[in-house]
Amino acid sequence: TPRKQPTTKVWITEEELTRLAEFEPKTDTERLVRDQFLIGCYTGARHSDFIKFDESNIVGDTLSYVSQKTKIHAVVPLSNTARKLLHEKEDRTITERGFNNCIRRICKKCGINSTVKVFRAGRDCVGEKWEFVSSHTARRSFATNLYLRGVDIYAIARMLGHSSVEQTAQNYIVCGLGTLSSEAMGYFEH
């Protein structure tokens, strides 16, 4: 990827998250990857963090951890789905490349196949959404879905462990104007 070249990113919508949660894995690896990806989508954690989560990260109704990458402490409200998955979590990991290949196959099986156009590596790419999903898509999905629900961008930045909201806005909230809430779109009716 050329440096300083912006990329277009994808995220998993709440409806697509439901499809992933309802997906019946055929192998132990599919179950592991699906569960870890969902934990990432509901906590906003990086792959390097969510693969290490266990029940000790649960503090009351929150998930608490120190980011492996930034060493910043993050506290996130704990969804029922993430809590259940953490209680059942296997103590096993898979390489990031293997993880990404597996989550793409799962997304394809779940019908996450709308046509998307992304810009990456200095060129436009068109394909089905599942082709562009990676472990980091979980983090972007968390931020974008919260933003679409009207959560303050400063709160999202804190939950992601970002030191600036600019980083959150530029790299993690990836929805376009067409996906703004009806309340937000009402502003443009004047």
C-alpha cells in the first residue's frame, strides 16, 4: 500500500452482525474466528487485544483492558453477546492471516456480499463486501455502528483508546451520508 494514500474501508452493519451471530460454524476454527470477531465488533478492541480477553476482563457491566499496542486503558460497556462469548471463549489463537481468510469465508457464507467500491493500494477496487473484511473491520464496525446510533464521537474515541477524535473520525467511522440516522438527515430538510 502506498504511504499516505487514503483507503476506503468497510464495516459490518448491525443486521450483518446478527447474521454472523446466527451462523452455524462447521469447524472449531470457524467457531473460534466467528466468536472472536463478534467480541471485537462489540468491544471495539484490536485483534491483538480481543484474542487475549477472558473473564478476568469483565468488571461489573464493563470490559476493561490495557491495549497491547498503545498501552492505553480502555473501558467499554459489555454487551450481552460479548459477555456470553467471553464466558465460552476458547484459549486458542490463529494467525492473523488465517483469521482474516476464515472471517472472509464466514462473511461470504452469511451473505455479506453487497457490491462495494473501495480505494486501496492507490486504486479503485470493486467487489463483494466479504472480500474486504479483516480483523480490523471489527473495530471499525464498533465505531461506525455506535456513531449511527448517535453516540458522541468523544465517547467512541475513549472506548477505542484513541488520544484524539480526529483519528476516530478519519479512520474508524466509515459510513457515508446515505447511512446517517433519520434524525440527522432531518437537519438537511430545512
